[in-house]
Amino acid sequence: MNTEITTEARNKCGNYFKEGYNCTESIFLAFREYLAPEIDEDTVKLLTGFGSGVGYAGCMCGALSGSIVALNMLKGRTSNQESREEAYKVAKEFHDRFENKFGVTCCRALNPYEHDTREQLTHCLKITGNTGKLLMEFLIEKGLYEAPESV
């Protein structure tokens, strides 16, 4: 496993979060660079409401949601005539890997701190960065991303 690229992905996701993007936006922006730079950066606006487990609802972790969006950059379909099975398969596999690593997928269970407090933001930063690393490891393992020789 190329630890240099996985560390870079972790840091890139974390840096977007530090800049003020939420967890979902941070994962999307970082992996857009790796997987689909042709996607307009302004597309990030489609993901804003997924942060904090869907707008403070505390449901599915936004970093996990952003990861599924990133996987869909590779496996999503553009027509209802195409199969969705491959996208569903990698989404479920990554979901399960995330749950195995963190114990749960629910935002409020992952981060029990009050929203927008220092504790909550620090904890989300760690989750977002580590999810970016986990996603890059998953992509490489599945042959969905080939790390350049030198990052």
C-alpha cells in the first residue's frame, strides 16, 4: 500500500475541513482532484446539506456520504439504462469498511459533542481525515485508483 498517497489524501481532506468546508464537502473536493478533476469545483454546493449527518440531523456521517459520492465518480451511472449494481456494490463495501473502522456510521454516535464547538470540530477533523485515508486505501486495494510513482 502506498502510504505516501494515503497520508496525502488524509491531509488533503483535513485541510479542506480546516478551511471551513464541512466533512462531506472536504471529501468531495479532495477526491475530485484525484478521480475526476473535470468535474466543476462548484459542484461542491450539491453536497453542503449532507454535513453533520444531513443538516444537523445526526444521521449518516457526512464523511461517509462524501466517500460514496467519490466512489460514484468512478462507478455511478449516467443513464437509467445502465446497471447500478457496481455502484451499489462498492458503496456497500466501503460503508461496511467505514463501520468496521469507526464502529458506527451515524454522525451523532461518532461525534457526541455539541455542534460547532471546538471539541466537535476537532473530532470531525480527525474523522474526515481518517475517512479520506480509508477511502484512498480502499480505492487502491480495489484497483480503482493507481497512485502515481512519486506524490
